[in-house]
Amino acid sequence: MNKIEKFVGEYAFLSNFYPCKVKVDNIVFDNAEAAFQSRRTTSEQQRRFFQHMLPSEARRSGAKLTQRPDWDQIKVEEMRTVLRAKFAVDDLKTKLLATNDAVIVNTDSDLFWGVKDDKGENQLGKLLMTLRDEMSSNGQKHAENEQTPTDPQPTPSDVTLDVQDDDNDIQENNDAQTDTQDDGKKKKKHKK
């Protein structure tokens, strides 16, 4: 099985230090590390302070920040939120999916997020692989939904649309019939 252990070169995009826009809670950050470190606080003002920080600066500032009391319980979920935002961008999503079934190992000195000397939890690597699997299965489901359905599809003459009386956004078609119902709605039955 293929293994990705270094977030450099073609795999640099896996690093939270990779320069890319990441939007979380309507705040745009210059990298995932800054977005993640900002999550240590609940103060929007303090979070915005991280927006344009370099990743190493964000990591140092985050470590100095008075963190929220529940940080240890929520930090994995906060990282998941940041990674979902980062990989929502098509080119990064494509790159992550292109890692196929490779084992992703964050070789970092932080033994919670990474692995060093075969010790550590590799939480970042695990989250990346989980996200990749989610995106892959969602893509598969989407592809399956795009296939030709087996149920017969309605023809234009079978389609009936409900339209509110005060809906001015729909232009009436010359060849449409309109019947008024008791509930104040109109039904349009389109002819071929």
C-alpha cells in the first residue's frame, strides 16, 4: 500500500502550512494553520487577528492564546471543520482524491497530530484520510444519481407547477392553461 509521509513537493498541499484561502465562519484565512489556531478562542475579534498570519506565526500565537476551556474536547472536530473548508476548493479536493487509498502520515514533532520515530496518534493524517473517503463516497453517490433513472420521467405535458398568486417572477407562457384553486394557488398545466 502506498504511504505519504512527507507533506512536501507534490504533497505539500496536505500541510496546514500550505498557502491557500480557507473560509471558516465567514472569516477568510491565508492558510489552514491560521484558521485552526483561531479556533482556540470563541472571540470573533481574536479569530480575525489570525487571518493574514503566516502559518508558523499562527502556531506560535495560538500556543500563547488563552484557549477556550473545552479545547481538548473539541480540537479534533475543529480541525475537521478547517480541513473541510480547505478541501472544498476544487483543485485541492482533486489533489486529495488523487492520493487514492494511500496512508497519509503527518511526520511532525507533535505526537497528537503527527508521528515521530513511529510514535504518535497521527490525528491530522487520519482526518485527511477520512475526509478523502467521505469526498470519494459522495462523488460515487453523485455519479450514481447522475445515471439514467429506471423510473419513467414525466413529459412536459405531465408537469404541473404550483405557483403563488403574488409570484411575479414567473412569466406566463402563451400556451399554458391556468386554473384557480380554493387555497389561493394557481396550477399551470403546460401543453406540448
